Amino acid sequence: LKPVLVFTASPFYLCPTLSSLWWQNRADKMTAEVQVDLKHLPNLPGFVVPTQKDTYARPHTWQTVNGQRMEMKEGLSHDRPKLVTTTKPPDPWRKGTLPHSTTRDVFKGTQPVAQEETVQLPAWDALDRHVLRFYGTFKEAVVESNLENFRVRNVVVLYYLQDDTCQVTEPRQDNSGIPQGQLIRRHRFPSPNGGYLKPEDLQVGMDLPVYGRVIRLCDCDVFTRHYYEKVGMQQGPPEPAEVDAFMKTREAMKVTEPVAPRNYEKMYREVMLGGGHVNADMQQFLENDGKVLRFYSIMDDLTTPQFERRPFLILFFLADDKVEIRELYPLNCGRDNFPIFFRKAKMPAGKYTVDGPQAPCRSKSDFVDGRDLFVGQEITLLTNFRFFIYDADEFTRHYFKTELGSELAPAIDVQLPGRAVPKPATPPYTGYGSWDDSLTSVQQLIPKPPKKDFVKLFEHDGKILRFKARFADPKPEDVDRIFVVSFHLQDDCLSIHEPPQRNLGIVTGRFLEKAVHMNQITGELFKAEDMLPGNIIKVYNHEFEMLDMDEYTRKLFNDPMAQFKTYDLQAVTEKLRESLRQQYPLVRDIFRRFDKDHDGVITVNEFRKALEKFGFSNLPQEVVVRLIRHFDTRQDGQVSYNEFCDHLLDEDYPRGMLQMKPPVLDTPDPAYAERTEYRIIEREETSAVRRAVRRLGDILFKRESIMFKITREFKHLTHEDVVSVSQIQQALLQTGHFMDIEDISRAVSHVMPGVDLERVPYVSLFKVMRTSFHDFSANR
């Protein structure tokens, strides 16, 4: 215990009696106590107070350090250990091997929050690895160079809070030529104001003198700023570090741009010497090889005497950012087939100029980029060519949607309306020659014989319309004259005959011979409707009034498709059989003569032509179907060679009496008629497929290097290994071979059954067409 002397001050200290009474009554109000430590009292004679020791250990004052005896005393050889007040950590709850219980957490949650307790810990424990970092510079004189007078060196000042030591380091630079790294080892720096350097002595923007060098503190790290904010000190804003001439020279050496701009001749020299950027844009090539953006555009050509809208295809290759423009030539456009309008290369944007070897290289932004194009855009390329983009292919639309995040507008219709070609009016018929001959001489410079309508001849052979007529405004002697007007439906010829009458006094007979005549009232050739009863016709300045018509003509007008002839089908069959026997000595030759397409069967159309050859040209369709059903034993809608021989020839070695041929069935069969029509369609489609496969095979098999050209066109159209039927047609058209898209679909579907016509693997198609070329030989 420390000896303490207690003094009591009272206003009645002069009188002991009053002092004792006052002390007893008012000691709680008027008493003042002062505690004094007797150690701090002066040592007066007779008033020495005995002292008490805090510790009774033997003092250890002298110690040998580095071979020398030194007095080890606090404040002389070492300082007192530094203590730091910090928050006391919470006591851990030791639960051992027992499971965690929530009862304690609930109980602690209901207790009031206690005030945080503090504890004093040694600095080496509380401030371990707490370092204040300051960035600074100092100048160093340079006397051996005439390029610079001083050099600025960047340093880092580290202040360790655990023991108040400091350290100065310099970041190392490659090829600097000066010793760098640790400039001043870690120890306690002396303070300019005496003592040692403390955290309060460091401030951003100050000059720190250390052993003859002045370090300018320019900045500090984030942890240092937070530390000073906690203790109530704010660091100044960072200052820019000073740059010397040497560093400016080094930074100038790091600039990649040459003094003289890079030109094309320099690039050429580098490549010739084996240098240059060999793998430039290699990543772009590997990611986008074969990917092409396709835009369909038009250009309105005003340089021609007649306005023309020319279609173009703009291709942008994503692998190397090159552009190619191809012209799509319509059929019969009159232009030479040179599809490459602009060869594949990088196209400069804006005005197109030819650069020389000394011209500076263009940057990437100076060229046309296909990612900037869109549907509905009007862009000027190659200085003065204006293109309007109206559509894009499916891959381009998907690329814009997925990669660029924008959708292209739908296709725009740019088709021009059909141009109406003025047709001169046909001059009036002069009456010389026939109507067809005169019209041919008007339509053609070198007249050709008019063509006859054989279908009309065969359908209306023998059909003649007869009408009764008289003069419309007759003279007195012509009142009783009657005429018969005959109109032939097969060739639209007109003839007028006057029947004989007794006591007429006029020679009767042929009034107008059979020919094609013009109705002078209508100015056109005669039609059957012009001669109905009650109408007036005029021919060669003679007007006739139509009075009546015969029964056949009346029935034909009521039903134009009516047939008024009855045929004995058995007699027709016998006559046809006998005519066929007399045609050729061999039945094989007869069959091949009527099998026009040489497919081994005779269809209903071929059978009709055979009937027309032997004089049965006006047979109705139902009669022809009944006759072919008589020849068709299997009832499949067509006549094979064996069936034809069975009905045409008699039995070779009969065992009994010669059997008669079965009669022709006179009852109609609608189902068989449908089968005959189906067989016609089937044979036509088979012939079309054979022609299409043969045509495509001739293109791919008989022409050298044609597959290489078509493959190159496919590469221009798509980057995939599959193409559509329309792309196949476009590639064939670009190589000079035209095929209908229906024929291409027939050929592809036949040689590759089940293939998707929108995704045809063209390599497999080439292989199949070459291997199966001889399997589709033409019929003989």
C-alpha cells in the first residue's frame, strides 16, 4: 500500500473545542479530503516516510551486448513495452462433444446488451502486420550526363505500427543500371523534431527528411487513409508524381506508332523478308470461317437509254471482313454473263481511290463493315453506285438477332410493274387471199404458212351447222330466193348454197364457195353465234337475214358436248384389229409405233391417237375408255405389250374350235376411268423425272470441272455443307445451265429419297449423280 496523508481543512481550526464540535455535527457537509502520495513529498529532515517496494526481485542492470558491458535500464537502453487498448474479444463457449443447443442462444437474446469491454494488449499482438504505406519521390543529382541534371526516383515508405519502425524501398525497373530494392532498412527513424518518427508525423504532401534525403510523400494506399480517418486525421489529396527527362525518354520509346506512318510498300517489304503479321486476325478467321452475310439489293441504272432496275447480291465475309458484289442477271436481259461486279476484297467506305505504294495504310474503320448494313438501307459504294438493300438471307437474319441483338426488317417488294408494250392495231382485211395469210404478212416480215389447229380439226371433224337465210333488203326479183348457209366448225369456213326452185328463172347452185370469210358488220371472222335466227350477216356486200336452222344445229347449240352418233363398239374393235394387222407384219412394230414415249405401255391418250389414225377421230372419251378397257385384261388403266398381243393375234395352237374374242362391254365404269387418268399423270411424272435426272446427270457427268465451279458458287451462297433447291438452281444458272426448280426437285428426290429439299448435302448429291448416271439411259 502507498502511504497516504489525509489533511482536513476547517474554518474553526484555531479553537480545538469548537473544531471537535463542528466536526461532530457537520462533518458530512463541510469536510474536504485530499489524498497525497508521500513519494512526491520533499525529503525534509525529520519527515522521512518509509517507502514500500513494488517488487523484491534482484535488479539486473548490467548486461554484455556484443562483447561490451551495458547498463540495461528502461528509458536508456530500451523503452517500455507499448500497450494498445482494444475491444475485448468474447469468451468462446466450449461445448465439447455435446451437440449445439439453441437454449443458450435464446437466453442470450433476452438479456440486455452489455457495454463492450476493453482490454490492453501489447502492440506486437494487436497491431501485427498493420503497415502504413506512403508513396513518395526524391530527386537525385546526375552530373555525368548532359541530357539530364537530376533524376526522380520513386520510393515506398512503410511504417510498421507494431514497433514504430520504418522502411524505404524502391520498385525495381528493368535495365535501370542503378541499385534498387531496399534503400533504408527497417528501424526507427529519427524525427526532425526530436525523438522517433510517429504516425502523426506522416502526412500526404509533406517533405520527409531522412538521413540527408528529402522524400516528398505524394500518396498513400486505402488502408492508410482508413486508419487515419479512425484516429481523427485526414490525409491530403494525392499529388501527381514528378517526371524527369529520363522517364519521358523511356515513355517515348514505348510508343508503338512509328514516326512515319506505315505504308503498303513497307508491308510488302516485310512480307518479302519473311516477316509481317503472319497470324493477324487468326482468331477471327478460326471463329468465322465460311460465315457470310448476304444482302439482296437493287441498283436503278439511269445511264442506259431505257430505265433499268438491276439486281445485285452483296456478300460480306466475316472471316476477313471482305466484300464481294455479284450481279444477278435475269433471263434475256441482254447483258454479258459476268457475275462478279466487285471482286472479293476490302472495300473502302465513301469515295473509292486507288492507293499507291507510299500511301498510308487504312484503318479498319475506313472499310465497309457488313454489320452496319440493314434491310431498307440505301448505301453508296464505289464512289457513285447507289444500292438499295431490300432483303437478307436466313443466316444473316439469325446472325443479327443472336450476335448483334437486332432484328432485320422484313423483305421489301421492289418488283417493277409489268411494262405494257404497245401493240399496233390490226389493219382491216382487204379481201385478197385468206384471212390467215393476210394476218401472217402483217405480223411477220417474212410470211410463213399459217399453222392449223389440229386439235380443233380432230374434235369438230364432220360437224357442220346449217342455217336457212334470205336477202335482207331484196330486189323485187330476189324476194323468193332462199339460201342455205353452212358453217364448218373444224376450220371456221363458211359456204352459201342456193337450192333449186321451179319457175325461179335464176341459175341456182353454189352462191359462195367454202372459205374463211369476214363478217362485214362486225369486222371479224364468222362465228357460229353470228348466224343465229334473227341475225343479219354481211359478206361481200350482200346482207342475209337468218331465218331458221336444222335440228342437228339446234341440238348442238343446246349442248355443245353432245354426241349424236352411235358407234358399234364391236365393229370398231374388229376394224381396228384388222387395220393394225395390215399396218406392220410384226406386232412388236405396231406396239412400238403407238407407244410414243416408249415406256412399254399404251395409255388412254396414246390409244386415242391410234384410233384417230384409223379414222375414229370424233369418238367421245367414254367410248375410248370402254375400248381400252376391252384391251386391258388386268384393269390397271393401261395396255401392256402382252395384253396388246392377246387381243390382236389369234391363238396359235387351239385344241378345239377357234375361240371368238370377248365382246366389248357397253356399261361405263367410273372407277376404271379414274385409273386411266391416274396412269396418264403417273406416266407424265415418270417421264418428267427421267428427263430431269438425265438433264442434271449430263451437266455433272459430261462436263469437266463443272463440279468445281458449282461448288465455288455454293461457297458464295452459303457457308454450310447443305443447300436448298433454289440455291442449286441459282448455282447452275451462274454456270450457264438453266433448269426449272420443279425438275431439280424431281431429280434430287429421285436419287436421294427422303432428303429435305431445303437442306440437300451437295457432296453426296454429286456422288450419287456420278455413280448412277448410266442407270438412267434414255428410252429407245
